[in-house]
Amino acid sequence: MTVAASPRRELFREIKQSASAPDIAAAAALLEIGDRLGVLEEISTGGKFTASRLASIGELPESGVARYLEALESAGIIERVDTDGDFFRTVSDYDVIRHQAGYVSWTMNANRPFVEHPREFLIDPESARAAYVRDGRQVAVSSQWMGSLAFYPAAFEAITEARPTRVADLGSGTCRLLIELLDMLPGTTGLGLDLDQGACDAAKDAAAHAGMSDRLTVLQRSIQSLATDPGPLLDADVIHAGFVFHDMLPDEEHIADAVLANCHTALRPGGLMAITEAIPYVRTERERRFSSIVTYYHREFMTRKLLSVAEWEHKLSGAGFRHVETVELGFPTGRLFLARK
Amino acid sequence: MTVAASPRRELFREIKQSASAPDIAAAAALLEIGDRLGVLEEISTGGKFTASRLASIGELPESGVARYLEALESAGIIERVDTDGDFFRTVSDYDVIRHQAGYVSWTMNANRPFVEHPREFLIDPESARAAYVRDGRQVAVSSQWMGSLAFYPAAFEAITEARPTRVADLGSGTCRLLIELLDMLPGTTGLGLDLDQGACDAAKDAAAHAGMSDRLTVLQRSIQSLATDPGPLLDADVIHAGFVFHDMLPDEEHIADAVLANCHTALRPGGLMAITEAIPYVRTERERRFSSIVTYYHREFMTRKLLSVAEWEHKLSGAGFRHVETVELGFPTGRLFLARK
């Protein structure tokens, strides 16, 4: 069944998505420029900074950084801490500005090879897929901007409500979700599983920084490996998987099914499987346009299959789960599937 | 003086600029893909079309075009003409969707070399300017989308109100503005002046198509040439210049001044000089963010100088004009300067 999002489960529905097209376009470009200059992370901390400090971090001429900050300030993205000083900080709705910019940056920058070469993909898809490959860093950065306020708040709330003793996250990246969860749930342990060595290294550093190295285990291995060895999942009472299952579809659908069945087997009785995914071609006014580009990119250019709500419910039932609940996310075309063992 | 835009002079202020960031991003990508597939022009006519027809125009496999149309339809950008047929057409607010997409496409696609290489520009601007050059076609296409509803409506109204017998347009491109003006003013003749041979050829074709070859002269030459030979401008009672003067600044400012003085001399008594330009770093809430990226792109990456309202008024007075009036445009950071001889 599909349930309306409750006020508690959909904390971030109210983020201001609406703005003018010129505003949204400008913010995306200004933030991307900051990212490429290597200074955006420092700007985004919320603390105060100077052109001189950013020039040192980015190994850039200070005059050039000062002109970049002039643009950010005039755009209303940063502000002077005091009128006389050289210090700036981000404006109070900076998180929303960056979140909005994320949609533009993911759609127009991270997926740029598809926008620039659709003719090649339509005429000779196999050669095009080999020739026009996305830049993984641009995908990661824009996904983080876009997802920061919209991917996981519903999952976060559902998982904390379940009060788990052990949580596993499949495709955990830098373990941001797990670290936030463990911070909220002091007695809980976590397992992050990701194929990317760099992400796992960053996750271990972040866990150490948060004083959670004893509670958070990071495993560098593929999701597919769980089809034959579900060992790491034993004792979990919550397993979350964010945007990883569709990467196995359609070619490895049998492996995805085996992973899902093993998740069911490994979970403790009453345990929760939480899957955040994109569904294809949603037609509501709020979601239809972004859903279209997400679906089209996946089908035409990435040869990925997105499952509908009915197909997910069928798949989860087939793996042995009961009570599949579908939650609409703030992220258009995103859904959280909550399935009980 | 700066006057508030009158309801008549600012016809398109009410275009819906506001939408959600995911919507705006998705529309930009979907329309750019159509442009690169070579089918968007046919889609944009407003007439009905089929996948088969577009496949033939774009020399593409029909199945691929059908999947592209599936995406556009699901996005609510086109709709089926009737539920059984194979015919589609654009939705009623298609012009607004494309206009919004124009801001994203200009900012994130046409100016992409600047977004991708800011470090190189900050460290070694001269080499960067030689190495990272914009794609002229992407600039032209996105400017046309963006400008269609926002660049020239105020100029159009001011010029038609002046009931000129002869209008000159400097940087006339494909003469879209002149053809619309001459269509509205049956007794009027026009002169379009542009450096680009391809644009001039397209302008002549368009004039012939509109049955205006006898009333509309297209001259392929530089704006700068008017500094020494204002001959083509003689007998004009309106001269319009859209976004061409700033291309001479700062390096050719003396030439720009001479062109402006010659415009004043050539105009009939009581004649009107109408200049559409971008002004730098506007700080109103409506304009500040887009104004920032426009200013930053021009200053940092194109080494162009944008003049403030006061600087334009000074320049026009210096050329001999009286009664300089400044009109705020729907296009953020855009102004129309109306100066009388």
C-alpha cells in the first residue's frame, strides 16, 4: 500500500523548492565554480572565512578569490560578518540554496555526457556508453547537494523509530547516514558496506572523528557479494539500502533478488528493511518533470531499470517480507519502501 | 532618471519565473537533448508531429525518438493530440518552460568552459581565455530561449510607440526583432547590421519568407565600422542596439563612444536611441543572484566591462542625447536605455 507521508516522517517536505529560474541557475554555477576552485567545503562549514584564508586553502591568488567572494556576496549567497571586516559567512538559507543547486548540477553537469551526446546514444548505444562516461566526482558532489535535505530524512526517522541495536547500510558511501543514526542512538552499532575504497577510507576517518570507531564497522565489498555471503548482515535489525538495488537491474536482477532474500534471512525477527529508490515516470504535477529526466537518463543512457511501486512491493513480498509500506519523499520521484520481516 | 516599468512597457513582467528547482533543471536537460538531436525546432513550432516525422528530420532511429517523446510527454512538456493517435504537440505553457530552461542552459551549458576551469582563469587568465572558449551555437540557442520572452518586449513597445519610418538594429542577428517590428509597422523600413555572415544569411531568408525583402536591408559588417562610416544609419529615426556595446568595453571604449556619437548625428531630429544592456551587480532581491553570475562571467572570464545606469546615462549625454530614460526589464539585470536626440 502507499500511504500519505506523515508530518513526522516527511520532515523536509517543506524545504523551499520554488524559486525563479534565473536564481536557481545562477546559484548552481556559482557553487560549482567554488567547488572547482577547491574552496566550497570551507565556505559551507557555516563558520566565518576571509579571501586570504580561502586563497591559501585553494592555492589561488587572493585577488581572484576576492572577486569570487564579491560575486557570492552580491548574489546573496554569503554575507559580510561585519561591515568593516574582511570576514564572510554563508547566509541563513544557504543549505536550501545548495540543495536547489544540486538538482541543476546533477541534471546539467554530472550527467552532461548524456546531454551532449544523445545522438550517439540513439544511433550506437554500445559505443556511446564506452565513450561518454560521467565524472564520478561530479555525480557524488551534486548528489550530496541534492540529497542533503531530500534523500534520507524519511529513512532516518523510520530507522530511529525502530530503535535498532544494529543497523546495516548497503552502499554507505562516506557513512553520513550511519554516523547521524549512531549519534542519535547511543547504544546502537552500525555496519557500512560500500564497493568504493575511497569512500570507505573517508567513512573510517569520519567514524574516528565522531568517536564511533568501536561502534561502526566499514566493509569494502560489493552489494552483490551478499547474494552468496550474507554473513556481515547477521544480527542487524535494520538494513537500509539507498539507490543501490537499481544498479543491479536489469542485468543482475537474480543477484538483486538473492541479496534481498538474504537480507530477509539475516534480519532479526521483526526487523526492518528500508529501501530508498527512484521509481519511473511518476506523473503527479510535483514530480513528473524531474521524474522524467531521472527515468530517461537511467533507461536510455545508463541501461538501468527502475522498478515501479507495484514491482517493489512484489519483489519485497517475494523475498519474504510482509507489510510493505511506501513513503513519498521530498526528493521528486524518490520513494522509501519499508518492509517488515 | 530611472522610471518604474509601466504596465504597457513591461508586457512580460508577469511571465512565470518561479518553479521548483527539480522542474527547471529537468526541462533544461530535456530541451537541450532535443536541440542536440536536431528535433527541437520542429517540436517548438506549435504544430503537431510524430516520432516518425522527427526521426526523419533528425536522421535518427524512430524507436529512440519515440523514447525521447515518452520522456517529454511524461514530463508534461508535450502532450498527445488525441489518445489514440501518434501525434504530439507542445503544452500551452511551453514558451514559458523553454524561457525558464534558457536561464539554466545559458548559465550552465553555454558558459560551461568558465564553470569547469575557474582555477585556470584565476591563475593564468590569458592562457585560459585562449584555451577555454564558449561554443557560439550554445550561446545563441540558450540566449534565444532566455531572451524570447524577456530581452526585447520593452524595446519593441517603445519602438512601435515611436512610429518610426526607418529602424536600424545594431547586432541584429537573424533580424527577429526587426521582422516583428516591420510586421507591426507596415510603412516602416528596416536595417539590420551584424558581423556574423551566417546570421545575416538567415536574416535575409527570414525577411524573404516574411515578404519583407524590399523593406528590410541586411548588412554584414561590424558595429565598430560605424565609428568611421555612419552612412548606413542615415534617415533612421530609431536605432536599437541589443547587448552589443558591452562587447567593445573596455578595450574599444573610444570606438563605442564614436559609434554612439555617430548614432546621434545620423538620427533624424527627435529620433530615438534604444539600448538594451546588462548592468553590473544589481542588488535587488529579484535580480541579485542572476545579476551576479552575469557580471562575474563578463568581468572574470570574458574581460568585459558592464556599465552602471549612471555610466550609461553619462555616456548617452556625452554623445549628445537628452531625456535618458531607464526601463527595468523582465530579464534580471537587463535595462533598456531610451535616449532622445
